[in-house]
Amino acid sequence: MIKKKTETSGISLVLFSFFLISLFLETMSTVMAADTSASKIIVDGEEILLPGSSEKNITYLQILQKPNDLDLNLKYAQQQGKIGNYKQTIATLERLNMIYPDNVEIKLYLLSVLVQADSPNKALTIIEDIKTSEDLTPEDVETINQIETTLKERGAPKLWNFYADVSLGGVFNQNVNSVSKTRLQSSADEVIGFNSAKYDKTYSEGLGLTATRSLGETSSLMINTSFTNSDQREETADDFESYGLTLALDTSLGNQSLSPYLMISKTDYQDDADSFSLMQGIGGFFSVGEKNSFSYGYSFSDSKNNRNSSDTTANETNAKGHGVSLGHDYLFNEIISSSTGLGYSISEAKEGTNDFETYDLSFRLNFAFPWAYISVGDALSFNDYKNVDTSINSNLIRSDVTNTFDLMLTKALGDFFPSIDPDKSLFVNFSYEKIISEANIINYDYISDSFAVSLSKSFHLNK
């Protein structure tokens, strides 16, 4: 699934402060504290006390259990707003606005959050809703008009938005050539030594340029171009430059979110045949309740490799493939979620010894902690080849299973060095991967460990 980027366009702190103070100090008899003290809001004549930092935090699970509890939801909205989680704050207040459509205080609270979250379209919509209220004072009307004028002066949403993504990374592999556990391999029915190097480092730099455009209320188009340079220290197998182009459409049909896509890539290897690939497919998902979502997808791929003087058999692996996938995501609470996936793919190559089927099963736990994002996954892949490869072993058709365990951690560099990354948009990523492969041919019995670290940053070019 290719996700849409969120459109942002900044608003000055001074302007927002004016809005917030005007809304909550001049037009309401409510005080929304900016510090850690408790505050109040009047809803349908009832005084609701919102918590300060000394009170117990409210979890998302409590909200799921009591979605219509006014007191609980207002407290949760304020807590989420204080930590900058405007998505949850807005969702909570929008739900309350539907339950209490005549309450102007909730609408004003929602408007202030939309301004802070820089959502001008939604803010203008709620302004129109507020203007229909009979409970507005002349001061309320004046303040709302000032906010509306300022938002409109900022102009209509851009037709196109442009982004740049840059990354630097390094991978430290403890078995880069998948050397077998016994350091032996089968070759033309004989067992010989497997003496390839095991330890190596690979460094990479990447640049991506993305353009997005909204198409109506529920659809958007994404165009992405990418460039990656890879440099392997000891050997040259991973010395290459790659170029990619992706076209994707995000849309919806009923309760289904759909994303058809087309991907084209070219990889120029330093000491090997150039590789070309085309992939097209469609992914989709739908939600069931507030805790479950299901995904599905289909893809078709066509890969080709040039035959050249350094690799006269490269085009034997030219292949066309088909793949289908099913997935389930479950939200335990606002921090913990899980993903389970099933997959099946088939590859039919120019040379029949490279034909195979793969069955995949994966499970992942995600932890969205305030201090870091951590993801832990484990996957099994069963690979069944279709024909004997006489260049390796004429008595066996290859069959193997691989178990891949991985651990990823993402953290904003600004949490450590505020002067370097004041807006916390430069991310450092750490990952570990362990692959254990078991096969009926000794060549493919191996264990591989790798560690990776990278830095990434995204820029909104026409903000």
C-alpha cells in the first residue's frame, strides 16, 4: 500500500496564539490552560473538568470501550493535543461534534485544534458550521470572521505538492554470500568447498522526488522518481546504481481503499549484467470496526537481465511472476498494533531450473512509543523449485524454507540534538535481520546476520 503524504503548509506561532487566546479567553467562559493545571469546558450546561499533567493518562482502549463518554473523551482530546497527536484529538472532537451538534463550545475547541494542526480546509468547513449557531456573541462572530479571512488569504490548497527525500545508510553483513553452514557446496554432483567471503559492508545514498495531486475528495495521484548508489567495500556484487519510477493512484470505492500502481526500475551493476524490472498491481484494504483492518493485493512482475561478457548466463533468470497477498492489522491500543500476512507467488523463468513457487507467512508487532517507534517481525518462506538443476545436483529438485527475524527502531535525531534537528524531522533508523535457511541441497543451508543504520529526511519543496 502506498500511502499518501499529508499536506501541510505552516502557520505562525503568533497567529495561532491569537486564535487560541481569542477563542478561549475572550469568547468563552472556559479557560484552556497551556500549563499543567486542570481546566474546564461547559457542555450542555454541565461543567467538565479537564485533567492537568498530574492526573492519570487516559488510554485509547478506554475510548474504544466508552466512545460516547463526554467527560472521558474531552479529557483524552486535551491529553493528545498536549503531546502533539492532533489526529486523535481531531477524531475525538469530530465524534463529539456529531453527538452534540448544537454545542458551540465543542465546535470552537475543534476549530482551535484544526488551526494548530494546520488543516485549513477542515477549519473553513467548521467555521461555516459555527456561523449557523444562535449562541454566538458579537465578539464570537468577529473572532470567527478574522480567522476565516486569514485562512482564505493563505490561498487555496496547492494543486500539486512536491517532496524530496534523502537518505544515507550502511549495512554490515556477517554472511554476504550466503555461505553454507558447513562451508561446503554441491557442484555438478560433487561436493566442493564453499570458500566465498562472508563479512562485508555496503554503504548507500538515496534521493527521491515525489509529486502528489488531489483528484476530487477521495483520490490522489503520486509520481515518484528515485536514485540509489550502493558501494560494497570488499567485493563488488553490490556495487551498483539504480533508478526507479513509480506511478500510483489512491482512491476509494465504497468502504474499500484501493491503490493501483506501476513501478519501473533499472539497475546498473559495476561488474554484472544490467537489470530491468516492471511491476504492476493493485492493493486494497478495508476496516472492520475501530480495531481491525484487512488488506489484499495482486502483483505482476517482469524482470530482464542483459547478457554481457562478464555474465553470459544472466538472461537465463529472466522471469515473469505473479503474486497475491492477504493481511490483517489489529490495534490493541494507541501504542501496540499487530500485522499478520499470507502470500503466494510464482516465478516462471527463461531457464526452467529457475522456476519456483513461494508460500509466505509473517507476523509483526509494532510499538508506537512516544520516545521511539519499534517494530519486531518474523516470517517464514517456503520455496519449491520445479526442475532439477544439473549444474548443482542432478538427483534433487531444490526445496528450502527460510526464517527471517527482524527488529527495527526509528527515532528523531532532534530528541538527542535539538540544535541540529529542531523540528524533529531527521530520523535515525536502526535494524537487525537474521536469516536461517534450511534446504535439501547443502548450498542453501546457511545463516546470515546483518545490522543496518541509516539517516533519512523529507522536505516539502513548495510548502
